[in-house]
Amino acid sequence: MTWVGTPVPRTQDRRMLLGRGKFTGDLARIGTLHAAFVRSPFAAATLGAIDASPALALPGVAAVFTAADLGDPALLAVLERPGFVPTPLPLLAVGQVRHAGEAVAVVLADDPYTAEDAIELVDVDWSPGPVVAGLDAATAPGAAQVHQQAPGNCLVDLTLFDDDRLEGIFAAAPAVVTATVRSGRLAALPMEGRACLAEWDERDQQVVMHVSTQVPHQVRSAVAQAFGVAEQRVRVIAPDVGGGFGLKCVAGREEVALAGIAMRLRRPVRWVEDRQENLTASFHGHEQRYQVRAAFGPDGRILGLAADIDCDVGAYSAFPFTCAVEPLMAATELPGIYKVPAYRARGRAIATHKAPTAPYRGVSRPQLVLVMERLMEKAARRLGLDPLTVRRQNMISPGEFPYTGCNGITYDEGSYAESLDLAEKRVTESGWPGERDRLRATGLLAGIGYSCFSERTAYGTPTMSQRRMRMTPGYDTAAVRMDPSGEVIVTTGTCGHGQGHETTFAQIVADRLGVHPSQVRLRQGDTDLASYGWGTWGSRSIVIGGGAARRAADGVAAQLRQVAAHLLEASPADIELGGGRAGVRGDAGAAVPLSELARIVHFQAHRLPEGLRYGLEARETFDPPGTFSNACHAVLVAIDPGTGGIRLRRYLVVEDCGVVINPVIVDGQVRGGVTQGVAAALLEQVRYDADGQPGSATLMDYLVPTAAEICPIEIVHLETPSAFSETGAKGMGEGGTIGAPAAVLSAVNDALRDSCPDAEIDHIPVRPWDIHAALRDGRTA
Amino acid sequence: MKDTHLIRVRVNGREHELAVESRRTLADMLRHDLGYTGTHLGCEHGICGACTVLVDGAPARACLMFGVQADGRDVATVEGLADGEDLSDLQQAFSDRHGLQCGFCTPGFLMLAEGYLAERRAQDGGEPSEQQIRDVVAANLCRCTGYQGIVEAVLETARRRHAREAP
């Protein structure tokens, strides 16, 4: 029996259920000053004088900082390649503001109420300027420039792939399908907003920050770079973090600014983001437009694909990923699970006067899956084929793995065909088609949709280095140490924030050492405890962090075997670890508890030869190329043609993330991911008007799904272990979000088509009025 | 000068007397004046429900009430649910059904569910359906779970409590 694969209960549940979680906003220090940011009411403006004196006159206000007071600190995220325009991200605006909500000053006061009063009193001389608030406006001739160094507002323009044969292929193809597919701007919306408590430690001569972050080391690097201090002068701790979804995998301007202020004031300073700031002034994602052309043979086989991909990245490049993260991923990975023989892709990042973007869950994969699935369905329609047949015709098939695509990506073994077969079988056997017919008979529109996709996970340095980021992520390091009582401490540079890493890492390590998972404690989220690491995002932690932990645990296991072999007068190769003991294979009587080994190593080193003395500890790094999870989603939707309201009736996920470490946790990730994907498909959108004014600054306007909008999600597991990971596991944090929009849109179009054969929708989110418009347009066409 | 009031409030059965500014929310008072940091703030405008507590037994958004409005009233927070170190049946069901991931919204859902279950019991509403529970759970937002574990946990607790009390 192994702990890996078992539904070990999550250790963090208990403290959360008791109300004893410790989030950044829960931490208190005597003498704390509370920060509130003065934010721009304009999307574009030139900054004149800032007069803080009325604010400073308010009792309880301790200080006001502008950019100049802090030395104009900024973060610079860089891609070292032509076609990328670097733009600094000022912590507080210098001279110009580039989006509504951009901070220009920060007030520090004895309590947060007073700080908020005081920001109203800071007098700022604004000169509003012309605004570009969308792709069309930003790329129009003569458009206002968001950055002086970026003519045409183009921050990234890269043609990553091209193929001379394409025009010939299009000219000769029996069917050429074109589409413009759009996805709306989204907010990651973790339930805990961003937060930071920064304090100066006089003894350690260090600024200590508690930050609600996914990436403590990158926040540390950001502070070091923004203020020109050595990294060891900064300690970043992530306490309990209330969700991130990518929003917190970049350095926040506010938290970095607070570090600088704490260094100046030598007092604890705290900032807790409110929801309006979170929706308007943090980071967004996913606002993309794909103009695609695909050639198909008469049998539905794809012959060529050309794509122009434009991402509305907002005003700045987030640190350290840069604003290229969306267009680069989109252009590189668009073909997905389909065998595209000839490919051209141009990806652009377009600057607008909107809040900047960060890698929100799935990054560009929800959209690129949406695009490929739309193309498969359109081709099927054009050629009179079954859409699932067209998918099967094109997907990488069993026997073709590892498959290297036209995009240079090598796809490790997956179950693309099997997952679709199984989903279709399950849908049929569970009576979905009959249910669809019954719904239609009641006057509703009803449809079934599928999406087939893989999810590239655990991007290590070999993959990330192709992006040519100045700060290239990928590897992670873990240390495993057995203490004198025989219990185990694991440190990692990954930084779980709800995924249950305390439990899953313990399962992985427990198996290698032959102990119970409750004897393994994970220490994460502390830059002074762990080796430099890249945090938790991109479905990387179990594969990379867990892989490093497994390697380090194997190092300690080898040490334990040697010590046991010495004491038991056996060969290390004959020592087996299990049940908290080290025993000699084949000799039930010869065994010693691990706690006894640990005691001897630490307290009676003289009993051991030199090489076995002084601790049970190992540190290992893992840096894989990446591995692909895959899944097939199916969904049944019902649409009220009168109201345009769309309801989920059934949802099925057949997923394959390789070796499942903890099935309960995997299911939870899938269900939460699907919910966010459904939200992107039907509900959520960050809106701006043409003047760059936010139209979704509250949760009354930004529609996060509740339990009433989501139906039960059935999950079936397939298990194709990865050869590219230590544990055989593949990352799976984003798949739910990646597959859902395409499946939902397929179902919506299936429903529309039954009522109106020419009705079709190629964008998300689909709102009730989009249903009405599609039916109206379909009928006139 | 700040407009402060001296109030007396009972939290989880314990009396507190304190001076509180008139505009201070109940949530901030609980969290920062009295140390009940299990009550979380997710939106501060009454939508997400992370700050849900019971005031005289009924669920209330602690971000939409002023602390002074709790004068003389009985407030229950997540810290009062467990029996010492033993999780309540509802808390245990949340863990068993994977009804939480990051845990930030969890206290609000627990208090919402406790309020609902108590009301149901008072009205002898019988065993609730999955749809009824789903509608109640829809009062609050969770960004991690997709709600399935939360709905199952509340439903299971409702059924168990109903079975226990059934004649």
C-alpha cells in the first residue's frame, strides 16, 4: 500500500474550520500603520502637483508617500528578444497615469478608516488625456499611445511559426474555415484579496513581509530590484493565502511599495486590498481575439492553420512574467492535441488604458482550446461530418506518443482518444441525448457540447527558457530533514494556497521514507526557510516541487538504509523502509524503528562511522521539461429562448493527470476549475467604457457563479503516468478552467442550431442578449 | 473627535464591553477589537458572505452592520462552533466532503449553514432536498470548490440532524 493515491484527509482543513487560519489581514503588530492608496479617477492623465498637506493635517495620519518620496521605484519585467518593448511598472505613478485605479500616492494612518478618509484629502492636479480602452481603439491609426516607446501600442509582436506552404494549402483545400473568436476580460477574484504586512526587523536588518502571494521569492526579488537592496535584506512569508488563481503569482505594486515604506519608517505597515481595488486596480487576464483560418481535407483532416492572436494586456507588463505571457503561450500552444501539419501564428500584446494583466488560471489555454474546438465544429458542419469524428480524425492517437508537433512541442503519453470515447459512452449511457430531447419538447433550447484538450503543466526551465524572460522560472528545490524524534520536515519553494500541499507532499515523502504522512510537515512560503523557488502557479507544484521532495526524500532514505545496515550488520541494499521501521529483507526479526535510527544519528554520532554521522538531510532540485495532462469535458445546457438564460443540466469530466496523488484533492481542483471556466463562458466579464472607466467594480456587476449556477460535476479518472515526472503525476490545477468554456460554447451552439441552423456564437462570455442576437441574426441569415 | 460608543455584546457566550466608533463595522470590531479573526472579509459590500455571523441566531453580513448595532445582542462566530477541540458535525462534514480548499470563505458558509439548519429545525421543516440546500448555499461565494462539497456537507449534516431528532 502506498500513501500516494489514497484520499488522505487534508491537514489544513481543521484550522480553517475552527476559524484559526492565519491570513495576512489577521496578523496584528503593535504600532501598525495602515495604508490606503490614492488612485486615479482617470484612465489616462498627466500628473501635476500632489499636495498631501490637507491629508497630513488630519489627526491620525502619519505620512504620505508619492513616487518621488520613494525614489520613483519601478519593476521592470523583460523578455530578451526583438519584438518585445520593455515598459517599467511604477509602484506609484510617475508623471503619467495609464489606467483608472492606478495609485499615485499612499497614506499611512493609525487606523484604516482614517487612512481612507485621508486619501480623499490628498489634492492631485490631474490633466486627463485621450484614452484607448480596447484592441480596436489602441490599434487604430493615430491612436493615443499608452507608452511613448510603443508606437501602435504594440508591446509584443512575434511571428513564432510560419510555413511557406500555407498559402498553397489554403488555395487547394476543399474546405477553408475562418473565424474570429473572442474572450472577455476576467478577474481571478480569490476570495481573499491581496494583502501585505511589512515590518522592519532591526536585529536582522531585514524587512519582513507577510504577503498574500503565490510567489514569495519573486516578491522578494521585486523588492530587491525596486529598491536596490540585496535579496537577503528582504524576507517574504506567505501565511495562509485565500486563493490566488494567478493574481498573486506576480509581484503587486502595493506590496512592494509597502516594503519600501517599512524600510523608511521602520514601523509595521499594513495594506489589505478591498474588493473595488481588486476588481479595478490589480491584474486581469484573458481578453483575447483570435483571427484564424484553417484548411481541411474532405475527410475532416486539418491541413493547415494560420492565426493572428491579439491580447489586450492593459497598461503594463507584470513582474516577472511580462505581458508576453498570453500571446506567447497562445501562439506556441494553439494546435493543442490536434495534428496540424502546417502552421503560422503571430501573437501580439496590445497596451490599453486598463489595469494590467497577469497569468490568470489557464492563461491562454481556455481560449486556444475554444478556438480549436470551434474550428473542429465548423469544419464538421461545412463538410457534413460528425464533430466528434472530425476531432478523432485530427487528435494525436494512441501509438503516436511521444508526438512532436509543428510547434516543436513534444507531447508525452496521454489518453486523448480514450477520454473522448469514454465521455461519449458515459453521456449516452447516462441518457443525456434523451434528456436533451425532453428539454427541447418543453420549448427550451438544449444542447450537448464536448471539448477535448491537453493541459501543458509543470513548465520547467527547459520550456520556460524558450520564452527568453530575463527572470526565467522553472526549477524548484526541496530539502527533507528527519529530526531526532524521527519526524520529517520538508521545505519547498512552491507555495500552496488552498491546494492541500501540506497533505500531498506529505504523502509523497511518507512513501519514500516508510513513515505516516502525519509525521511529515511541510514548510513552505518563507524565503528564509526554503531555497530559491518559483512558487505555485502553472500546475507546477506537485510535479516540480513534489518531484524535488521525492528526490530529497530518497536521499534521506538512502542515509537511513546505510545507518540501519551498519547497526543491523546488513547490506544497505537489503534494508527496507516501511511502517516506521527499517528492516532487513527476508528477516522479520532484524528491524529497528526509524525514530531509533534518528536518535542515534543525532545523539550518539560516535556509534557511527564518519560518513554516516551528523544528520539525516538531503536537498534536491527538479527541473522537468513539462508534461501534458488531458481531459474531455461534456456538458448539457438548457436555454430559455424567451429570457436567453442558460442553465447547466449535466457536466462530465473524463480527466487524466497521470498518477493521482490524492483523488479527493484532484476532484476538488477539477470542480473548482470547471466552475471558473463556466464563469468565463457565461457570467464574468470585467467591463470598461470607451473612456477607460471600469464598469464592474463590485460583485453586483462582476458575476461570480454561486451554487445556483453550477450543477453537480461528475468526474471519471484515467491514469497515464508521465515519464517526465518523478512521481508519474502530471499537473492538473488548471484543466477544469481550460476545458469548460469550449465545452459550454459547443453545447450552446448545439442548442441554438436545433432551433435556428444558422445561429452561431464564437465568443465568451455568452450572455442572455447574445442568445437573442444569435437567434435574430441566424434567422435573417 | 471620533464618535465612540460604549457597548456590551455577547460573542460565543462571552460578554465583552468596549468602546467602538460609530462607523466601525461589526466585522472590523469582531476581528480587530475582539480578536475573532475567523470572521473574514471578502468584499465589504454584502455579496460574498465570507463575513457571515449569527446575530441573535440569524445569519447576518458582519460587513453590513455597525459594531454599535450589536449592542446588547448575541453574536456567534466560527470560533464558537467546535466543542473545545472537537469539530462540530457540520465542520467535520465540510472536511469529509472536501467542502473547502483555501478556507477563506469557509467560516461564512459554516455560519450561514448553522443559521439555516437552526431555522429549519425551529420550523420543523423536515429533511431538505439537495436543491433547497443549493439555494441556501447560493447566498455566499466560494472561488475554489465549485460548491459541490459544500452542498453535500450541509445536506449530510441536515439529514443527520433530522434523523437524530426524528421521533
